[in-house]
Amino acid sequence: LGGLVYIIGVRALLKRLGETGLAWTGGALMLSGFVLTAVAPVWPLFGLAFLLIGLGFYMLHNTLQTNATQMAPFDRSAAISLFAFALFVGQAIGATALGHLGEWSGYGAIFLLAGVGLGILAWLFGTLNQRHRLAQAAAQ
């Protein structure tokens, strides 16, 4: 559902937030959704959590992927391959590590850690992207 909301509103979101704002907002939405998933006392709240996570994922992932294609314009295929490699290896490592964490502390801790990690990733990327764009503008 979050992906559908993103597809319908991406043009307006990009115009209003820009790339940096998409990353920051996407991270904040995922953080909120994962925290809600960790602490939700009743199952209907999961629908809202999944909407937040889905929309946030599309906002951050598509911004990261777009920037991956721009990192090496002379060899976009290598840039996208590296992006995909990092994504899938990260998922494999995360699933392995967090599976053990879930056994020790419960699934709530996994959702909290995932939300915080994605929030940090989004904040870091957005901040670096903003600095890069400001440096480019100053150089012109």
C-alpha cells in the first residue's frame, strides 16, 4: 500500500521535498513504522505501520538507487551491480545477525534496531547528499 501511495504521489513529493527530503522523510517514516511494529498493542495498528514502512522504503530506496546510477555515469551497470550487491548482502547479514538477536531478546528488539538503523542511514545519506549539492552549487 505504501508503494502505491508513493507511485501516485512521487512527482509532488519530489517537487516538495527534493532528493534530500525524500531520504530524510523516508527514513523517518520507516523508523516510525518499525517502532510502531515493535510496540503495537493491537493488530490493526500494523496496517498503519506497514503503510509507513512501505512508503518510507520507496522514498529512500528509489533515492539511493537514482544516486547509485549517477555515481559512475561512465559505467552505470557497475554502479547498479554494486548497489544491488550491497543491498542483498546486507539483507543476508542482517537476517542472520538479527535472527540470533530475536532469540535472545524478542522480535520487538529486531524491529526497533531495524528502524533506528534505517533512520540513521537515511539521515546520513540525506546529510551527505545535501552537502554535495551545496558544494556543487557553490562551485558553479
